[in-house]
Amino acid sequence: MSDEEKSLLAVETYTADNIQVLEGLEAVRKRPAMYIGDISIKGLHHLVYEVVDNSIDEAMAGYCNEISVTIHQNNAVSVRDNGRGIPVDWHEKEQRSALEVVMTVLHAGGKFDKGSYKVSGGLHGVGVSCVNGLSSTLEVKVYRDGKIYFQRYHEGKPVEAVKVIGESVSTGTEVYFEPDGTIFTTLVYDFEILASRMRELAYLNKGIRISLTDERNFQDDGSPVYAEYYSENGLVDFITYLDETREKLIPDPIYLEGERNNTPVELVMQYNTSFSENLHAYVNNINTHEGGTHLAGFRRGLTRTLKAYAEKTGMLKGLKFDISGDDFREGLTAIISVKVAEPQFEGQTKTKLGNSEVMGIVDTLVSEVLNIYLEEHPKEARTIVNKVILAATARHAARKARELVQRKNVLSGSGLPGKLADCSERDAALAEIYLVEGDSAGGTAKQGRDRKFQAILPLRGKILNVEKAMQHRIFDSEEIKNIFTALGVHIGTEDDTKALNLDRLRYHKIVIMTDADVDGSHIATLILTFFFRYMRDLIENGYVYIATPPLYLIKKGSTERYCWTEEERTAIVNEFSKDGSERGIHIQRYKGLGEMNAEQLWSTTMDPARRTLRRVTIDNGTEADRIFSMLMGDEVPPRREFIEKNAKYARIDV
């Protein structure tokens, strides 16, 4: 058959029969990532968030104050609340129970009826029906009208009609679901990931008690692991938790709560002695890490009000350069939460608020409350303005340092650091760079790499701890300048010192490769702190990775095997030895990359066909902010407490 005949046949057979109509939740099962982001660990946990969000909606409407989440031994999850219970009466249009409609039809639910919920969270309406579609089994119990109603589903389809299975004096909804193993790449829930979100929801919705039980693990008394989250003061408690590792500049947080045009706004801010700005913004409990109009309104109101106060009191008279918006936010932690009836989200990840009216609402409220605070607290007001002046002075020095770096880059031609062993590949999507600890390991990596697409940048010792350094000190650091220039991104602009020109990024894989010991872990944490504070866009875009060199080389005769964990080491020793002893077995512990030759480093850690790279992601920006501050900041007690709590996970090199 000729190509022309094949083409004609293809046209003739492309008929209405070829058009596939996905009914019910089939579309969710066919393209799950479109609805929950991905089918790995993030998407798996998102199922829980969607069910919990329904309970939070009941709480925000004033009908629920208790939510319990349980991880069962089989990694199924159940969520119970004491709200009104999903309606179970007959739905005339759909000709079935309202409960079944909610559980099986996308974009069906009370949140689309303005009379039921003024505002609601969740993943833009896909909600619990999406969870149903991605579960092998889902069971729902509704406690309502003195009865317990029940329905079971398989892969999103009802197994039976809604039926009454008992009586109850309480009200609420309980959803039990088992994620579908044919869809998700992992089915194991992480207690800490869920705990972090439940804690966040408790702070964002004061007065609601949220509990989390893990039936897979047990406490010392034999009972399942259990945590409970409750906040009487909401965002004030939240900022105290986030800033517990930072030294306060003013004794108490500045708090405001108000409503304009049916848009409730809650905001808390706390100045500290650090040099970083940490703004956390939420819309209907969704973390809008890309910002949006609510954040823009806050920044505008803060800058205008503080600047007007500083000028009125004459505190800016001796300053020979202008103060920018960044200066007013240095050393500031702030949390803003707005509830918007019909939020419009922008950006690829739908985490940037676009409602233009929200900017003016937040701006006005911030100005009103902050003006009152500054007048009533003159001592704290002067402390804040002095901090702003110090920030402006440091920024002025930092700008000179940046200009010097960029001028040197122009004068030296390519501007690339002398230690950089670049690759020949010029397509950033195909190129990768290894940030390697020390010249010795850097030399081995240069010998073992594939020069076509792998670049090596050796770093001398531990880079500057940016958590405790002023901005101009950061740009004075030789190692940090080398990282900036090697990657090809600008160091920032006058208006936004953290803005990166990602279109000029020279590598789309930035791999941190350090020794597998305590010092190596510290260096990796220093680099990650720098990326999180000053190059966060690299992490958000999925460009940052951590290499995983092996811990051991085990040899017996001519047979040798590499091990990455203690469990692998034990298993291979048992495999090589009948009695489990190490007689006749040579075990080499790799404490440093320099202990491997170039061929070993390539085959275990750098060869794309055999290596394991761990991509760095940010699941919860507020929690990441707190952890970096705690690990790398000045306050010792919280760090000691963290180390003592997590000591059982640590590996000690003797």
C-alpha cells in the first residue's frame, strides 16, 4: 500500500467513532496529573488535602469545629468532621441522591452555591469526587437527621445505592479512601507532610481542632502516633511558631483583622534581627507562593505608611540615598490571609491571586492599622525605622558590590570563574553543573565527567551562611559570586535583589555533590540555604538536585558491590557470608568523594544511566522557612531541640 493510500484510509477511518467521550470520573483516571499535579508523593498527599478542605469549608461557614484524620495500617486514610453532613436527599435534576452527585460528579457541591458557602478552599472545585475517581475503594458515611447514611464506590463508581446503616445523634461526614495502586507510583503516606499541612490549617482557621492519627506507628505507651493542632489566636500563634528561631526586634507582633466589600483580611507581621524577608500569603487557605494582588497591596501599604512616618519624624534627614520597598521588608516575617468569594488565579501553578480589587482592600487596611500602631508605639516605631535605614545603607553597599562583580565579568570576557570546568553543550536544557566540595573532589569529578554536557565548579570549604549575613557581605563572598557567574544569572536588580533572569541560566540541572559525612551535609545545607533565600526560582523550577554518592564499597574476592544505605550494607554482607559475619569481606567506608577514583565517581554518582539524583522541591514554603532559620540562624535552643528530636535518624561517623 502506498503512502498516499495509507493517508486516504486514515482520513476515511477517522470518524465519530474515534472521538472518545470520557464519562463521569473517567477523565480524572485517564489524566490524573491534570487534576492533582502529579501521581507521586505530592499528588498522593493532595488527596487528603482535598477531603480535609471540604471539612474546612464547613468550619469557615460556622458549622464545624473538629476534624480528625487517620492514616490506617494499609495506608488508607479516613477524614471525619462534625459539620452538617453532606445532603443525602433526592437530587431532581440528576435523579439520584445528592450524596452520590457530590461524590461522582466533577464541579458538583455546595461551594458553587453562594447561599451555602461564602468562600471555600480546595483545588478549584474538583474536590472529593476527584479523590473518589483516584481511589480503588472509597466509603462515605453521613451522620445527619438522626441517621447514618452509607455508600461505597470502586474506582469512582457506586457499588450500591445510598442506604441507612444505623442511627446517630451527632452530625458530620466521614470519608474513607484507598488510593489506587494502578495510578499512583507510591502509596505510602508521610506523617510529617500531613502534619505540616494540618498544623498550617489550624493556624489559618482559629478555633478548629484538627487531629492526626497514624495507626502504622506506635508511641511508647503502645497507642498509635497522635498529634493535635488547635490555635486560639490564629495567625499570631502562627507567626510565633515561624519566628521562634529568630531574635525579635519588637516585643509583640503587629496584628490586623478587618473586612472590606465582603472580603475578610487577616494579617500579622513581626520584625526580627535577621536580614531576610519572609512573606507568606494565603487565599482561602491556599498558599499562594507566587504572590498576587493581596501581597502587592500589603507591600504598597507597608512602604507608603512607614515612609510617611519616617519622613514626618525627620528620621530620614541624614540619608544621602533613597529608600526602596525592599528596605522596609528586610527582617520582616508576615502572614497575610484573605478570603475571596470568587478568586481568580494566575500563573502556571494557579497560586497567584489576580483579583484586582483585593490590592486596594489590603492596602487600605494595612495603612489604617499601621498608622495607629506607629502613633501608639513610638519606641517600636523608631526601632523599625532604624532597621529600615540600616537595610538601605547595606543595600547601597551591596549595589556597589554587584556593579563591581558585573563590571569584572564584562572586562574578563566570558566572566566565568577560573575554577569552572565548563562543558561544550550550549543548550541549557541538556547541560548540567556539579557544585563540588573542595578542590580534591573537584579534580576527580573533572576527570570522571562527560565533558560534553557536565560542568564542574569546585567550592573551597564552607560557603557563607547567608542566614546570618548582610546582603553586601553575601555579594562580597568569592564562592557565591562564582556560583552566580557560573550559572549565568544576574545577581538581582535595584528593585528586586532576588529576581533571576532564568532565560540566561546556563544549566537546567544544578547538582550539589558533597562528601557523605557531617561536614558534607553542612556544606550542602549552606548551599541550599543560599538557593532558598536568594535563588528560590531555581528550586521552584525544578533545576536543583542533590547527588547521592555511595557510602560503602564491599568486596569479596573479585566481586564488588556499592551500598548507599546501612540496610544495603547488611543485606550484601549477608549475601556474601553464610553466617552473617564479615570474615573475608573487605568493607570500605567512603567518607569523602576524594576517596573514589574518577571511574568510580562516574559509575556511581555521575553516569545518567546509573546514578540517583534527588530533586529538591518545596512542599511547604512556610515550614521550609522555619527549618532553614532554625538550622542556620543564631538561636541555639530550638536547634538543640531539633537535633535531640531527630537524633535517631542521624548517622555518626567514628
